[in-house]
Amino acid sequence: MDIACRLDTERAAVESLLDRWLPPEGEFPERIHEAIRYSALGGGKRLRPIISMAAARAVGGDPDSIVPAACAVEYVHCCSLVLDDLPSMDDASMRRGKPTTHRAFGVATAILAADALLMHAFKLVAENGVTVGADGETIAAAIKELATAVGSYGMVGGQHVDLETAAQVSIAPETLEYIQSRKTGALFVVSARLGPLLAGASTRQLAALGEYARNLGLAYQIVDDILDAEGTEEAIGKDIGRDAASHKKTFVTVHGVEKARGAALELVQAARSALDGWPDEADVLRKIATYCASRTA
């Protein structure tokens, strides 16, 4: 099975798992639970939980045992999308081929849904640590990794600097990398490390997975920026052309599409190289890196 077909198969399985761990439809208070489910279900590549489970397998763990933690990472990602789309951020109207959460439910309910998804994620990681028999130190380390990826040293910091530099005429290369490595890359890193951490991976394995995911996350964001410049709303399922229109600083708006494409390919190779010497169980991770550079949606 080629990687695109495999990802399609695993994406469908992840969708079902994400549904399983959410509050059921119709449970009181109905409106907020409807908004939570709307934000988390019904689309998306589900790449982060797929990476979590593939990474657990690559270190000899049982991917099924860390499914709640894998879903937790995706809930955090969905939370970030709801917040990114708000009028005070990107003011987006479409996400995954449907109206953004704040367009469908109002700004206040969208913010509360994002908050709930974030808290639900931490709850799942803590519970998952207990179910796999991890000790308190390991569970604390897992929660710390997720919290760091979300906070001002991760996604929040990246988003803040992204907004802060939007009006600037130019941007330093290191600032641009800071934005992309935090806003997108931080969650890729925790995706690759969280499952293996709970599965008992070694420090050396976790370091290699972090290096793999850091490069993959940067490559993924650059390809996203290329698609914003060259893609279609029908294929991507969200507003396009917003980066250039809003003068947002991305690798594409700063360096152009061709240089961006070359940088993405170099980062993908670096991601694959981080797993040199790893067994065949890591092949899915290597193939995911290659796929990310060539994706069209």
C-alpha cells in the first residue's frame, strides 16, 4: 500500500477514534458540545495522531495503547485552528470545507469550544499515562511536553510573533524560522514524542524523533504556504491567498515559491536522515516526510 492510500485508511480510523473520546452528541450543555464536535470532527488530514502512533510503533511500542494521547494532540491542533480563525487573528470564513467555528456558533462559543478541547487533551494524556502503567515522572514529563508545545515557548509564542510582525516591511530569517518552528513545528514535535514517551522510549530515541519532527514541521508549514499561494479553495478546503493579501511573512512571501519548494525538500531529507539506522518499523515515518513535500491539499 502506498503512503497516500495508507494515510487515507488511517485517517478514517482516527476520525472514528476522535469521535469516541469526545462528549457525545446531545449531552448537556448541548450547544457547547455541538461546537466542540464541529471543531474537532468532519475533516482534516489527521497527520499528527497518525505520526504519534507510527512513532510509538517505530520504538517497539503498541500504537493502540497510546491512542488517547494521539487524539489529544489532534484536539490541541483543532483548538489552535479555531483560535487562528477568529476575527482578531486571521478572520477566516472557511475551514475544512465548511464555515469556521466562530461563523457557525459565534465568537464566544468558539473560544469556549477551543478551551474545552485543550483541557480535554490534557485530561486524556494524564489518563493514558495511567492506563499504560507509566510512572508519575513519565506522566508529568508527557504533560510538560504538551504544555510547552502549546504555550508561549510553542504555538502561542509563534502565533504572537506572527501577528506582531505582520505589519513589518521585512523580517529577519531567524524570526521567520522562529514563527514557523513554534506555530506549526512545536505540535509536530510533541506528536512524534508523546506516544513513544508513554511507551517507554529511550532518551536517544526521543531526541531523534524530535529532530525528525522539527524538520518535518517546518517543511509542512512551507508547503502549506505554497498551497496558499498556488492552491484552490476547493482542493484545500479553506480560504487561500490570505498570506499575500494580509502581507503575512511566510517563506513564500519572503523568498518566493521556488526557493520555498527547495527549502521544503531539504527539510524533508533532514527529517528522513534523523531516522538513519532505525528499523523497518520507522518506514512509515520516513514515507510521511516524503509525502508532506509533495502533497497538493
